[in-house]
Amino acid sequence: MYAFDPGALHLAREFRARPIGRRSPELERLLTLMRGEPMAGKYCVICTRPHEQWVLARLSGIRGVPPTLMENHVYHSIEEAEWEVFKLRWQRLGGGDLDAALAADEQENAR
């Protein structure tokens, strides 16, 4: 069984560089773990204008109950929206603020 490692920032960088398309097996294992979380409250992306606009939403986990749109989280590329969902799922797994972790790691590596 794959265990989440919040220190595996190389996987976050890989996803950020290519949120859509082929991925390493290690990143695929992480994404499978993220996608396997319970449906209730899970973040997702909904296209509200084809090829123009995507909005974050949270799934209800109840059949027939639609997702709740997060109207203040609107994106104009699927890649931006997918990156946001990745960060939220990372945090939900216990990884904390991914932007802050990446910035701190980059600062550390710059020394």
C-alpha cells in the first residue's frame, strides 16, 4: 500500500509542471491515493464554460445531491484548476500548505 509522504515535493513539482498527461508511476500512486479519499467533501473541478472557465467544487458524497460550487475559485485554464485541487488534496492528506513547503524547499536549495 502506498503511504503519503509530505516530504515528496518532487511529486508536487512533477504534477505542477504537467497536470495533464503522462506521469511517473510514483506520481500515479499518489494521485490514486488522493482520488481514493471518501467522496463527501472531496474537491473537484467543474467546467462552467467549455474551454474557458473552470470552478472548484466539493462533492456531497450523497447520490443525487450535486456538488457545491466554490464561486470564489474560478480558473481560466484546466491546468490552473487541477493544480489547485492537487494542493487542496495534498493538504487534506496531511501535507500542509504545499505552496509554502515548495517555497521553503526552493529557498533551501538556493543556498
